[in-house]
Amino acid sequence: MIPVLLLVVLGFALSSGIAMAMLLSCRAQKRPLRAQLLPHADGGSSDTLVHPVPGASFITRPSSWLAVKSRNLQAVQSALGLHNAKPCSWLEGLAGDEKLFIAPPVKGWILVLGCGLPEPSDDVDACFCFLLEMSRKLGRVQFFNASPVLHHHAWVQADHSRIIRAYAWAGRTLWNQGKRTVAEQALGLKCFDYTDPTHAFPFGLQDRINSNVEKVPLLAARWSLDPAAIGERFLQHERGVAGEWSRRH
């Protein structure tokens, strides 16, 4: 009698376990993909999103981007003299296939990204002139660059035709203008002088360069916005404009 009762109990436990596993599996499939929240500079949390995004492939942060203090997308499009303009979703713009993508405004900032932006390592003077012109037309403009492969990096603040702060490094210091901001100091960003050696860095100094690259998005989040931390509803529903920058405009 006891063996029969034991078999009944074991059978009930086994069937219950299978049923529970199936229930958890179904719930896992229906559960929306949750995102990690990024902290604000003041220590609080925000509704910003870090990958992955539901229904999208892994989104990588662009190597360069522009942040404009504005809610007027048309004004930014006009300042860039965008050619072949077309509507473009956030996900398409972040994929990096467009030469320039002007994102819809988020928290008072408009991001511009794409391979059409000038690179300080290619021509720092052209980058300087571009940012000065954009700030003349649009007011408060910021530029960020971070290459995880080459370790080149840059950050610039410009306001109404005036460079407030700029730093660019590509194997050597290309641009160092203005005083270090509070955010740079808080993040421990290392800025080299023009006269610092371009090779044979002392032991451990290369780690500081790599650290700069990793901290550029953190600086962007404090100054304005990090492209990889945009709210899910914007990524899924809002649309911007893609096209080509007119360098003659």
C-alpha cells in the first residue's frame, strides 16, 4: 500500500513541476523586455533606455554626434542645408546607414549623427569651422567623438559663435581650448597639453586615454544627451530626418 501511495505522490509532484515550468515559459515569452535605467548626473534615475530595445537589433552608440539645444528640427535641417531629405525613424538613424540623421527633439535637445559629420582626426580646422558656424546659426551646440578602436576622442561646447570648451585627441592633442568643466573634473577625464609626448607614454598613461573614450558618453549625458540612452517610446514611434550635409551651405 505504501509503495502505491508513494508513486501517486511522486507522480503528482512531477506533473505539477512540468505544469509550473510550462507556465513560467509562457510568461517569459509574454514578458516585455526590460531596460536598465541610467542614472542622472544628480544621482537620480531617468526613463532613458540602454540596449537592448524590444523588436530591434543591438543598437551601437555612434562614434560622433552633435547635440543642439533646440526643439526646432526644421531649424537644424536648414542650418545643415540638408540635401535629399527624407523621413527616418530613430532605429534607422541609429543603425548608421544614413550620412546624416537629425533626430526628433528629446528633453530640449536635438541630436545629429552619421558619417557626414566632420572628424577632428581628419581635419581639426574643418571641425572647428563647422561647429563655429553651427553655433552661429543655432546657438548652443555640442560635439562628441569616441572611437573604441583608435581611441580618438573629442568633446566641444560652442555657444553663439564662441567655443566655450574643446578637447580633441588623435594620437596627440589636436585641440585644447577653454577651462576644464566641472563635469570633466568629476569624471576624471585626462586632457593632455599640446607639448605632451605623442608616443612612448609612461606606464599606465594609455589606460587614461582608453578611459577617456569610455567616459565620453558619460560626459555627454551630463552636458546634454547620450544617444544610446533614449526613451523607448522615442525609438519606437518618433521620426526624424535623414539626408546629406551641404558643405557649401
